[in-house]
Amino acid sequence: MRLLLACLVAIVSVGLVAFGGVSALAGFLDQRAADRVYVVQFKRPGDDCGGARQLHLDVTDGKPLSCRPGSAGVVGGYARNDLPGFADAQNEQVLTLAEGLGGDGLSSAEQRQIQDRVDQILATVPAAERPDRRPGLWGARQAWLGGGLAVAGVVGLVALLLLAIRATKRGR
């Protein structure tokens, strides 16, 4: 009976480690991608693009860049020329500001000014319309829960190992 119980604990513990580890990794990657949605990428034509859900602006003139499938990080779609959750007028404000500042190239200060404007607009976007604020179990919540499950599985395996060592010392 003890052997059956030990096998059951081992199977459950290994399952917790595997499921928790994968879940934690998926949650971490989801949160990392969501955190980058509203970070404007300043690139040169021909540079690799970050992600298809980000706004990419040409650092030489401030105009939007189009990333094609096959560029690093962009699979199966084109980069956006707008930011999710922003109204058309808000997206147009950002693009107009970038093109206005980018007449002779975008300096670091001008890039910061564009990002600051995006952040100001972002503060007015309702959480329900933001892809980085979805309800439910995803992102950081999923990563923490998955990590907790993995730790619980490791604790179960260590406890089982300690019980096995103790039983061996007793001669059972």
C-alpha cells in the first residue's frame, strides 16, 4: 500500500512540475509580449522588426514602417501602423507628431517625446480595450500560479525522497 501511495505521489509531483513549469513559462512570455505593445519601436528601413503588435517608426523621417512576414519576430502578419485600444484620432496624433518631429531624423529626445505622448494617451484608454490588461488567468498571474505548482511538485518529490531515505535507514 505504501509503495502504491509513493508511486501516486511521485506521478502527481512530476505532473505538477511539468505543468507548472510550462504554465509559468507561457505566462511569463505572454506578459513580456503584453508589456511591449505600447512601446514604440524606432528602426531604419531594412532593420528587423520587434513584434507585429507594435508601432514601428522610421528613425530617419518619423514615418511608419511596414514589417513583412519573415522579419524577426513577425510571423504571419504585418506590423501595425496604429496602437490597439487607441481611437483613430489618437493614432493620428502620434503619427502626426512623429512625422512632424522626424523631418531631419528623430533624435533621442524626439523619440522620448513620441513615447511620452503614447504614454499620455494610454493613460486614457479603458483597461477593457487594452490587450495588456485582459481579465482572467494569463500573463503574470499565470506565471506565478505555474511557478507555485512547480514548487509544490518539487516539494512533493523532495518529501518522497526524504521518506525513502528514512525508510532505507530503518531497514524497510
